[in-house]
Amino acid sequence: MTTTPALTRTLKLPSLVLFGLAYLTPLIVLGIFGIIAETTGGASPSAYLVALVAMLFTAHSYGRMAVAYPVAGSAYTYVRRSIDPRVGFLVGWAILLDYLFLPMVIWLIGGSYLSAQFPGIPIGVWVVGFILITTALNILGIKVADKANYVLMAFQLLVIVFFVALAIGNVVSTQGAGGLASTQPFFNDTSSFATISAGAAIAAYSFLGFDAVTTLTEETIEPRKNMPRAIMLIALIGGGIFLAVSYVTQLVHPGGVFEDSASAASAIALQIGGQLFGAVFLAGLVVAQFASGLAAQASASRLLYAMGRDSVLPKAVFGRLNAKFHTPVVNLILTGIVGLIAIFLDVATSTSFINFGAFTAFTLVNVSVVFHYVRQCRAGHRLNAVSYVVVPVVGAVVCAYLLSQLDVHAITLGLSWLGLGIVVLALITRGFKAAPPEMTATEKATVEAAA
């Protein structure tokens, strides 16, 4: 008798947290430090603090929905099941901006670092190298990628520890121990609520990934218990790292004026550690991008698999697992092909619209918790109003506000992508007369198996 391949439950809480942190890429706080410091007027820690608050409210909502619907699909599944299948489709379509194109951006940034160091080698060579190695590891299975993540994250965190230690040493040697305690990195004469809010909208990019771990729900042991814990831990640990690193870096370089804000952290690394640490720092950034790309591609393939399994996307293409590896091989290859677009783009263009999809999903996941609360109350089940109403409403308001703070190009591109999604939705629902196709029987079986 032939059995249908299924995702295998192998991930425990530490592995989930590690995957989420790898997706966050803790070193990204230094990769975009100059841009945030420039935007906030030298108050980058405040931008991260505002972003962290928004993410914690939203992480709570993701945790509630992961308990209610422990299946792959993340925001797409939560909104589809709680609000409406059509709205769920549009959220899934919007979040594709994040999931599908984020690996491309990650590989492009990694390729840019290496291309700057080795100008004789075209950036396309580095991008293709990233894609081939990452795709191969993800095809072999989540356990192989999981083991690779341990090594990559260990090195990345080691670079962060050395950077912070050298930064503290630099501040003490130039300003004395008292220089380590200052309010200037949080608020100063060149910063304001408006600049900090704009910086927070950018800083939220560093948090993209705490939610992505929910796409691995069907490969998680005891998902109802481990998934909510993992989501909150990823947001807290990542936010703590971002706050600490941006604070000490801002102490080393007060204000937001740089010769080149895009490479500000590299210049600071040379300042505090010399040529040797500058080289180690570059290696850390490249390793960080590789680890992040590994997790980002895995999550993108699972979202496509969930939408394909529900026949929202063609099931024969997207909703199938490889019989040998039990992984969505076609989806992994597709994300690799999308990544090739990076050869023709620059970092600024490729990242401009990613946050639109993320903030759209974050806002509606918060709203979906409220809808879930109302439905459960109507069914006679009592839930905690603070946990299922107050917290998600605050999260939705904060995320919607940060969405409004994105630059006009990001909003224009995001709305254009959403418009295309509405056209696709109209086609598959015969002019919105029918609900998008779904496979509730498959999800019911998955939920029961997770219980």
C-alpha cells in the first residue's frame, strides 16, 4: 500500500528558537545600523525598542493562533480560518512579498559583501553559490538544515560577542566607564518621535522571521506547547540582541552622520578592532546571511506547500512532497530560481517592498485573534479577553501605524502586488462568488494528530 508523503515531526523547542533566530539574522542589526541611525538622528536603540514592543504584541497573537491551528501556513492559515478564506488568500499573497523574496534579498546582501571584498569575481557567482548550497541542504531535509544552523549560528553569535566586547572597550578607553551609561543613544537633540517612528518601521525588518517559524508547525514535536514559547522567545532574544548591539554601537559612533551609512558597521568594526577583526566581521556577516537564507528558503517553501495543498495554488506543482526526502522540493527549487533575480537588482530596490507584506500580515494576524475570540464565545467557549482582545488590538494598531510609516515606494509596490493578488483571487473564485478552494479534511487530521 502506497502512503502519501508527510512532513515529519522532528523539531523541539531549542531547534525552533534557533531556526527563528537564524531567520532574524542577529548580525543584521549591524548590517543596517547606519541606515537606522541616520533615519533616527542617532537614536537607533529607541527605534528597536518601539519595534520590539510591536513584535511582542504580535508574537503573542501568533502564539494564540498557533495553538488554535497547529498547521503549516502561518498568517495565511490563521486569517483564512478565523476571518474569511478570501481575506486569508490576500494575506498569503501579501506575505509572499516577505517569504518568497526575502531569500533573494538575503542572498543578494551576502553576495554584495563578498563582491566588495573580491571585486574581480562577479556578484552573480556568489549569488548562485548561495542558492545552490542552501537549496541542496533544504532539499535533504529539515534535520540536515537544523544541524547546519547550529554551526552557523554559533559563529555568528561569537562575532556579535566580540563586536560588543571591543565596542565596550573602545568606549571605556576614550570616555571612561561612565561613558557606558548614557541616554543619548535613546533620545538626543537630533532625534524626535517622528524620526524614531520612521526608524522603527525600518528596524522591524530585523525582526522578520520570528513569525516564520510557524510554517514549521507540522514538523514540530508538541506544537501546541512548543510553538507559542518559541515565537515569544525568538522575539525577546532577538530584540534583546538588537537593543544591546545598537546601544553600544551608537555609543562608539554618536549621532547619525556617516560617510556611507550602508557600510557604517564595517567602518566601526575596523575602528574598534583593526584589520584582523574587520576581516572576521566580514566573515560573520556572510555566514549570517547564509544561515538566514537557509531558514528563509525553508519557510517560503512551506508557505507555498500549504497554499498548494489547499489548491489555492496549483496542487500538482506546489502541494506535493518528495517521496524520498519528505520536503517540498519543487517549492525549494522555485525559491532558488526567484533568487536569481538578485543578480539584476540592488539591495535598496529589493528590500523596499518586503516590509509591506510583513506589516500587512502582522496587522491581520492580530485581528484574526479577535475574530477567533468572537467565534469561540458564540460556540460557548470562554477565552481570556485580555489575551484574545486587548493585546491583539494594541498589536494591530501599532503594526498598522508602522505600515503607514513605510516610504512611498514600498507602499506603491506593495499595493501593486496586492492588486495583482485581487485579480488572481477573482479568477480562482469566479468573480468572488465562491470561496477559494481548501482542504479542511487534511488540516483537521493534522490538528488532531498534533493534539
